[in-house]
Amino acid sequence: MIRLDRVTVRYGSGAHGIAAARDISFTIAAGEVFGLVGESGSGKSTVLRAVAGLLPHAEGIVELAGEAMPRRRTRAQRRLLQMVFQDPYGSLHPSQTVDQALAAPLRIHGLREGERRIAESLREVGLGPEHRFRFPHQLSGGQRQRVAIARALIVAPRILLLDEPTSALDVSVQAEILNLLMRLRREHGLTMLMVSHDLAVIAHLCERVGVMQHGALVEQTTVDALAAGTVTHAHTRELLESSARFERDR
């Protein structure tokens, strides 16, 4: 469903240019959940935005559902995948109600039966009709992220991109959102690409993991291998050791 072949993303040009992601290659099968982990600044969110078409990639191929993506994507190509951002408050317009936030993508993509779609999307993410005409500041953090997920799903994408979707939430709410994403994946047959610095979050949702360091994909492994500690790259071992120390300290 997703294939990246030697994708490079650069910021700037000439002597001042920086390759934020270099020669990134991986594939994600239909229905699979793939995680990208790494420290802040490792390039994982840059890769996610290149897949989404929010950043132009300087080199390489981004292929979705067997089709190479051009620099300017069509409306149908953009509908194929949707993104859930890290900060649910920042990703929702403060002066728009939940109803307006969900109606916007329907209008953009020319989809009908808006009333039914909005009510159904809210129900799928565990929100009731009483939330429909509230503003973001009238919702909790978990409820705002549920609205963001509903907005992504309302156009029926095949791919969901997740940019640290639980890092701005309380730990108890994180588990609720992760379980919601797992259920939606099963019910809709979604393919997911998730970025996180939290190995526990990745292990909860993903089957395979790519490890980023300094803009490069240094290792691809499985969650089972992470759990067993049978990884090959030194940086992956460092991430595992840091995560274990954090858990012991906490």
C-alpha cells in the first residue's frame, strides 16, 4: 500500500541545504501498521509529511496503492490518505464547531450525505450528538483527538498517517486513543504509518518498526524483536536501553 524508494527530502539549497531525510526505503503492506521511531530531529516526521504530500521530496519515489505520487497530487490521490496530527487543539480551528470541522472535508471532496456521514463518524470515535456543535475549547484533549480522527476518516481513506497522536495526552487517555485506532483499523481495513518517540506506544499498535537516526533509516525490525532485544543496530539498542531506564525510574 505504501512504498518509498530512496526518498530524500531537503530543506534549503546549495551550501546551506540540509537533507532532513536521506535515501529512505521501506514498504508497508495493505492493512499493516508500521512505526517510525527515533529521537527528536531524526527525520521521522519529515518522512511522514513526504508520504502525505505536505513536503516535496527532492529525490526518490513515493508510491501509494501501486501509483507513483507526482509533486502535485490530484484530489483523488489526496483522499487516499489522511493524517492525524500530534496536537489536537492546534489541528482544529478554534472558531469552528465540531460540525464545521467535519463538514469541511466533505465539501472539499464533493461528498454527499453529509448529515449521515458526520453522525456516523462521531459515533465511530465514541462521541455523541451532544459534542457535534461544541467548539474545541469545550472538549477535553482526548475528545479533541477523537474529533481529529473522525475528520480523517470521514472521507473514507485507505491509509492513515499518525504523527505522535497520543504524545499530547494523559497516559490514561493515550490507551483509549490507541485502542480506538486498533478497532478502527480492523473495522475499516486501514493501513497505518505511525511516528513516535515512545517505544511502548509503537509496540502497542505496530507490527514492524523503522528506526531513524540523523535523517537515515538505520534499521527495520519487528515489535517482537524489540521486545526480545534481538536488534542489530547500536542506535536501536540505545533507544531500548533509554526506554527501559525511563520505565525503571518512573
